[in-house]
Amino acid sequence: MNTPDGLTISAQEWGNPTGPEILFIHGFSQSYMSWMRQFNSDLAKEFHIVTYDLRGHGNSDKPLDPKYYRDSKAWGDEVQAVMEAAGLEHPVLVGSSYAGRVISDYVTTHGTSKLAGINFVDASIKFDPELVGDNLKNLPLMASEDMATNISATRVFVHGCFSKQPSVDDYETMLAFQYDGAAQSARRTLRSSA
């Protein structure tokens, strides 16, 4: 599907197409795969689940022009475009980490009348240095053009996202989509624009 500012966004649908609607939105430097435990669970038997890759992430467009990341209305419009393309009429928005800001942009731009609810998962609606954990110190290193530095910081970052570590299989999957070399330049642009 396409956003009003002309980007192609990759979205996926899971579960019961007639069930209550949930739109899962991932965090910075991640992908829709962040929600694999949800869309591969019994939750999908009851709920109509939609996931997508934010601009600059996963299988969505990765423009290098900072203008695509600076406009909060564009982020809100992106959520609206996904909802419309999936036919979501009254979803719960579930956002992890950076997605709190994306959800805030949606509410600021489009209001809450089309929402059944909002669930923030370790997310905030704005950046406040006093509320940031130590793990974010890895972000500049994750943007390094030196591959060894980038991979090392990405590994530390993924481990730091959990108090109880995931299985080896889940960790390796998360490390792979977290690194996503094709999106590195776009995320550098996003990080410097935020």
C-alpha cells in the first residue's frame, strides 16, 4: 500500500478476518517480525491482526531524504493508510518502543474516533533523556559504517531489550531483522531526523 507522501509500505494480515482488530506497530530498527510471537499464537484464532514495516524499515521503502522522517503528519498518515488498506474500522493500536511516537503522531493527526484502544509496550510518546535506559547508548554504534562495530552494538542492543532472554532461535531471528543491512542508511537518516 502507498502513503499520501508516495512511499510503499509493506503490511501483513494474520488471524481471524472477522475478529476484533489489532494493528501492531514495531519500534526503531525493527520490523513486523517483532510481533512473530503474537501472530503465530492462539491470539490469531480470535483476532484480526495486522502488522507492517515502518518507513525506512523491513520491506517498506527506505528513502534517504530526511523530509520523509521529520513530518509527524506523515507518520500519522502512514498508520491511517495501513488501516484503510487492511479495512480496519476500529482497531486497537499496539506500539512498541519508538512506535509510541508513531501512535502519538496518528492521534495528533487523525484523532481517536476510529480506535478501540491504544496499548503502549515499553513505549513513550516523546523523547525524554531522563527516561531513556542505558541500552540506547548502543544506537550510535548500531549506525556505524564499520560492520564489526555495527554488528557488535546490534547484538548488545538486542540482548539489552530483554530482562529474560529469548530463545536462541528467537534471538537469531531478531538479530537478523534488527541488523537488516539494506535499511541501515535509512535508519541513520531517521535517527538524525528524530
